[in-house]
Amino acid sequence: MGFPLIGKFIVKLLNKMNYTIIPLDNLDFFENYDLYFEPSDEILVFDVGAYHGDWALNFKNKFANAKIFCFEPLKSNFEVLVKKTSKTNNIITINKAISNETGQSTFHITKNKYSSSLLEPKDEFFNGNIETRLTTVDTINLLDIIINEKLDRINLLKMDIQGMEFKVLQNLDEKITMIDLIYIEVNFQPQYQNSETFFEINSYLESKNFQFLNLTHVRKDRGKAIFTEALYVNKQKMLT
């Protein structure tokens, strides 16, 4: 199998950084999770940027005993999320944005709502799909949730929050070591104001003893890699 979605440029670049890219038979990464979890395991998952809940439902189909906290700030998306997941055991829906602080914040809504963000989008990346309006959403940081829920381990943190990923990771500080796997959207080009790219995120996670595993679904614009999802494993936690 080759790399029809990743592209030669990204593979060569990561190889130069001493990473080995292994093509996936299943590009949604669920096969990768099988390396670390058994189908019967009681897995604790945070789905940050849950949108309509499709990812969470697919995960529950694979790991029936998983407990998933789904965070979605937009009311219209949240209503769909609740409707789609209400009959599924152990999916907890929370109508808040995960941020680096708890309170309220301005939220930038784009024409296609899955691009909406706490950060202001850059005009050049959205080709007419730029924000249509602003709203205010409730925010909470992961540290508060960890304390409130008395958590000592998160098995999987999935984040797709349009440029806020790095800030959320930094806010965790040393608590990041309680996470086993991180599945995260990363940008090769900054699409939002004051956002970081894959390279800053990768460097930070390596400094916290996470190992880069793989990429999936590299999206391109006119031949240029724009964004993808990356999977990381906590070297220490997965040994215990």
C-alpha cells in the first residue's frame, strides 16, 4: 500500500525529521487504537469538538464499554449531537468549548460550521467561507474538568477545535502526562489568527514524552498540504 492521501512531500519531510510513516489500512485510526485497547476495555475518552457526534458513535461501536465526554459549543451542533447520541450509553454531552480558560468567549462562526473557532479565521484560507457572525459561548479548561471529575487518567484525548489545540495542551501543563493517546487535528499552514502549526505541536508533545505515530487524511489546496490529523502515544503510560 502506498500513500495516496498523505503525499510524497509530507512523507519526505517527516522522514527527514527521523520519523517513519507507516501507511494505514484503516484511515480513521480505529485499527491503531486496537494496538492499545481491547474491545472490552473501559476506556475514558474526551471528544473535544464533537460536532454532531459521528466520531464518538463510531468509537462506541468499536469499544462498547468506553465512556466518552463530548464537548460542542455551538447550540445548533449541540442539539444534533444530543439527538444522535441520547440513546447510546455512557456518552456525556457538554455544551461548552474547551479552551485555556474557564468562563465565556467570543466564537467565530463560519459558513460551514465545522470550521468555526474561538480564534479569528484568516481570510486567505477560507475562500469566501469566512465568518458570518460572532456569538458568545461558555468555555471550560481541561484542568477544571480533571479536578471536578476527580480523574487520574484519560485514555484518549481527541481534539478538533480549529487552531486552539496547542493552547489547550499547554494549559494542561504537567497533567498532560495522565493522557495515554492524543488524536489531534494539526495545521501545516496557520488558518486562524494566533494559532500554531503541526511543527510547534509536535515539538511540544515530544518534550512531554509523547511519541508521534502517524498522520491521516492530509487535506491540500492547489497542491499545498493544509491540515491533517495526527496520533501520539504517551511513552510512559502505555508501558503500565
